Amino acid sequence: MAEELKSQRGETAAHAGLKRLALIWAQAHGYSICAIEVRLPQCRYRADIVAYRPEPKAAGSTAIFECKQALPDLRRDNGCSAELRARLQTVHRRRLLLEKHLRVHYPHLRVTNSLFPEFDSHNFAAIEHHNYGQVLRELNALQSRLSGCTKFEKLLRYGCANLCFLVLPNELFRASEIPVGWGALVESNGTLALMGKPTWHDTTPENRIHFLERIAAAGTRSLNRGFRISFEEVLSSRSRAGL
């Protein structure tokens, strides 16, 4: 089954298998309305699986499942913005100090491209200073991580769902690697076990209805693919109907 999903969606069999198990677990626990690869409300991220549990006389509850099959993939999304910003400030101060000393020891690096000498730039790259190069590389890496590697933290901060679960193979599970506020579903012998409970996050009824609409839209796209209905066909039909 996982191999079939792999060929259809261009993902590894291991990742597809985790998604399949997460879908089973979600539905077994009352989240009967599910979809895969859904763009979440209130943010730019797409979740592996989103699920909605209907509740009598209420808006229902929502859940996100993120599947990770490899440690680098897990750590890429598990950055802490507070720690990254603190390190970024430290490295930035190190850069300013180095540039101060380099301007003194290498005055010929000045580039006279301003009307005022105090605003002239310096071509520090010309001397290929080892420590300065390291600082620049770390700054670039930290800035990249801060902008693109804090997915788990942002999904909680944006209030995308009531519950968030990380789905992992057994050999990848480390309690210390689970992001704060997330639950851990760990695969073992073809089933998922809850190894860490998620924190409940309140969301508005409007947000939950919007979440449900995203699931319905994803289901419609999947249905259209199954019947080979293109978006152009829909637009053409709409035009003929005068809508």
C-alpha cells in the first residue's frame, strides 16, 4: 500500500506509510474527516494530514499530523526562534567587532563609494579572513533557519489547530526532540502508539469551520483528480452557464 502511495505522490514509501498509519489512528480516535497535503489557515504552511472531529452542538475539534522519517528532516522544522535570535545577536556582535579590527589593520580595504568617508564600505572578502568568513557563514545559516526552520513552533503560535501530532518511526523517537506542545505518535510493528500527549490549544469556532472548509476543498481536488476533471473544464462549464 505504501509503495502505491509513493508512486502516486512522489514520496518515499516510509513517509507514505507513516501518513497511512496516521490516517487510521486519527479516524479510530474520532477524527472522521481527514485530508492530506492541506494548506493551513492563518499561515503559509502545508500539513501532511489535517483532521476534524465532529462534536454534537459544537464546532468540533481539529488536529494536525506531521510525519517525519529522518532526523535531519525533523530538526529542520524544529528550530526555536528565541534561541536562534539570541545566537544571531551574539554572532552579529562578533561580526561588528571583527570588522572594527579589520578596518584598523587593513585600511586598504576601504572602498570610496560615498560622499562622506564615514559611510565608505570595505571589501573584507578581498583578504579571505578565515574567522570573518566563518562568522558570515554562520550568520547566513542562522538567518535561513530563523525564516524557514521554525515550522513546528509557528503552527502552535498561529493557532492552526487544537492539537498537533508528530508521527515518527520507532528508531527516530527521542523525547527531547519532540517540539514543546506537540504530541508524539510512534510507529512500532505497523501501528502507532501515543508516546507523548499534545497540549490543547483553543481556537475560535470560525477558525475550526475554516479548517473544515480546507479539508473539504482538498477532498474536492482529490475527487477531481480521480475523475480527471481539470480546473479549465470547471471554468469552461461556469462560463457556459453564465456564472
